[in-house]
Amino acid sequence: MSPTGRPTARPAGNVLIVGAGPTGLLLAGDLASAGIGCTVLERRAAETSNLTRAFAVHARTLEMLDARGVADELAATGRRVGALRLLGSAALDLSRLPGRFPYVLVTPQYETERVLRERALDAGAEIVHGAEVVGLRQDATGVDVDARTADGKTRTRRASYVVGADGVRSTVRRALGLPFPGHAAVRSVMLADVRLDEAPADVLTAGAVGDAFAFLAPFGDGWYRVIAWNRRHQAPDSEPVDMGELREVTRRALGTDHGMRDPRWTSRFHSDERQVPKYRAGRVFLAGDAAHVHSPAGGQGMNTGMQDAANLGWKLAAELWGWAPSWLLDSYHEERHPVGRQVLRGSGALLRFALAEPRWLRTARGAAAWAATHARPVARRMAGAVSGIDIAYPAPRGSHRLAGRRAPDVPLAGSPGRLHELLGDGQFVLVVAANDPAVTYLATKRWAGRVHCVLAGRATRTTALVRPDGYIAWATDETAPDRRAAAIRDALNQWCGRPADRPVHEPQPIESVPGEDGPRDGRAGP
């Protein structure tokens, strides 16, 4: 049965994604899993590169991957870090974060791409390597994309919608003529993959003095990525990295270069702080670094892009299946642009904090960092911001206190046993506080294929409608059955479109089977 509740229905179009990084691959997997035709164009060849920029996968991203069934596989490729060392003795404790992932996972970006690529292909997405986008045009019914392949031929593909997830130099963004205002936050950053004679004591190692910064992260196979910056030598990006300078800068920043040797790859780059004013232009959307780019401080770049994808995917699927409310696609920009701006500002502040030059300011900086990480309320807010756990979306005035916030992984009665296990197929989840036949009828019959209806696994007054991206769309503490059912009907109309036009049956309670499994969930079948 289709997500519209009609067995013979087909989606009204398809989506073309430009860029097969983590953002594009997560989006492709979500769309394909929802039954949407999806093609990814990637200019790189199919061979997996051993180069990587991002290493940190934060708690909120891991929750999203958990909903998609790949978090445990990815976690097995890296190391779990329960505290992020900031400056000197200051460290941000992540072990108190709520949920299953109270840590940051340190794993190379290519591992994240691998698990997302496999998921997307298994779901039916098409990934075309060696296809460089060279042109884009849109009209009222679709978008034409010109892509040049390795043999020099150009082919035009048409899609209902296009998503540019093609990085900071996005061809899609340029084709739209959209500005990308901002500036270079730091120039002449050196990158290298090296061997170390002495392994650092911490998984992630960072240090800064007024004129030098260095960061070390492991690939997990004996190689390390070093990122370094030298205020005394601001060379252009085109200048080769000198290993003597890299060792000297690392020693200044960390006190040792750990026996750095045998570089297999080096490069220079500059770190920008930029954000496009609009994430949507007609039938074209921007996500990830194509929409926003910021300091690497805090390791939030890849995570923010993947969360863009999680927000956008179910909305595009709803539109193409024909049940999306008229405002839904516009809500992508409205929800994600403020998050991108917040990350840009926060990571920029961390970078400037780390690179403060005067000695007195560095001393004050270290004292402030120590004090902040030892004041529990402040440390909790910092951990929630860096990890993404505290991200929330605007809710209408008068909404329930939970509306717009991340849905915790609450226990459910029956199987599956927890909420996040139900969030991988693009449907809403209605977590009801009581076994109510009228409510079951609404969710499983009139909005069939759009909503799972399940019983809360513990005593609660709250009934909540959880979005496919794991945020609470609506909630109520109403206990009177008639008023609660009416409120749920209104919420389903608002978020899940008009009810499906299909035969209805008498209301039935959520199926309850005696035994240790307890009541079963009342979700609609596929």
C-alpha cells in the first residue's frame, strides 16, 4: 500500500539531488525509502577517497541514524568520546546528554558516507558518479539539469524538484544566481594525513596559543589528520604545505608534534562563514554546505547538513505523494535557516575564542572556559547546543510546551519497544496516552499510511504527534476522550493533510495481546 493509503497510487514526481556527500546521501535514502524516485549526481568518480574533512558525529545526528537503522553500524567504526576538550583543562562533558548517545562519535567522514550510500542504494536510489552539473533551468512543472559525464557528453535530466547538496562551491546555487554573503573566518589552514610516533593521550587533541592552533584526529588505521594554523605565515591556498612548518606549529600549539612523519596528503584551505539568504528558490532547494558554511570549531558542519536533509526529505515525499499541507515545503527554510545561522555564529565565536592573540586575553579565555564547563546549567546548555540535542523549531503561540522540540526516545507498549525505531519510514507517529478506539480509527483508517498509532509504554497524560524527523509537531494533555479525539483530528488535518478517501470501518481498539510483550502497536501496514 502506498503512503497515501491507495494500493495503486504512485508518487506524482521525482527528485534529483546534486552531491553524494553525507547530506545528499541521507536525503536520497529517506526519499527512496518513502517510495520517491530519486537520482543523485556526483562529479567525483565512484572510487572511495581516503580523504576526509569531518570526524565528529554528534548525538542528535546519531539519533537520526538510529531511526534509520544504521547508527550501531557507524558507531562500530569509530571511538566514543564522552567529553570535548576545549582549552587547557576545560572540557565539555557530554556524558549527561539524554538518549542513547551521550557522546560524540569520532569516525572519518568516508565511513558515514559508506553507511548512508549503502542504505540509499538498498532503498532504490540511483547514484551516478562522474556526472558534473553544468546547467539548470526550472519552470512551473519541473527542473531541467544538464550534467556532463566523463566522456564529455552532456545529458539533460528532468525532475519535479532538485536539491543542491554540492558543497561550498555549489554549482546549483550559482545557477540560481543566489548570493552567498559572508567572509573568510580564518585563512591558510594546513591539512595533512600523517603517521605519529607517539599516539596522543586523548582521541581528539586540540591546542591554541596566540599565534598557532593545531588539532589531531585519528582515522583508526594508524593515520592521523592534522589541522594547523600559523598566524606568522598566512600563505595562499595554492602554496604547498611544508612539513617543517607543520611540525613547528604543532609543537607551539600542543607542546609536541608527536613524531609527525610520512605525509600521504597535504593541502591548504581557508574557512569561510557564509549563509545563503533563502534555502528555497521555486522547485530547487539548498542543503548542507551549499546553504551554509562555517568554522570547523565544534565539528558541527556535517551534522548540520545531515539534519537539513532529515528535515527536507519527508516534506518532499509528502508533497509528491499528494498530501502535504500547502505551507509544508516553505517550512524547510523557515526552520533550518535559523539553525544554520545559530551554528555559524556559535562556531565562529568558538574559533575567535581559541585564536585570541594577547596573552591577557588567552589567560582570561582559559579561565572563562573552565568556569563555563564547571557550571552545570551553562555546561548543559553548551553540550545541548554543540550536540544538536537542544535544537527546536518554532511553534504557534499557545502550543503545548513540547511542540517543536526533539522527541525523546520514549518506551512504547509492545513492539518495537521505543519511539525512534518507528521513525525510519517517513511516517508520523501518534503516541497516545490511552487505548482509545476513536483515536485508533482516525490514525489507522482515515490517515492510513501516513501515521503510526502506538500506546505510550509508561503512564502519561500527554498524547503527542511526532514528525518523521523526530520533532514533536503537536501535543496535548487533554484526558477527556471526546475532546482529545477532536484535538487529534485537528492536528492530523493540519500536519498530515486531508484524510485519505478510502472505505472506512468501525472503530477498533489498538490490538492487545496478553503476554510479556504487552499491547501491540496499531500502525498501518505497508
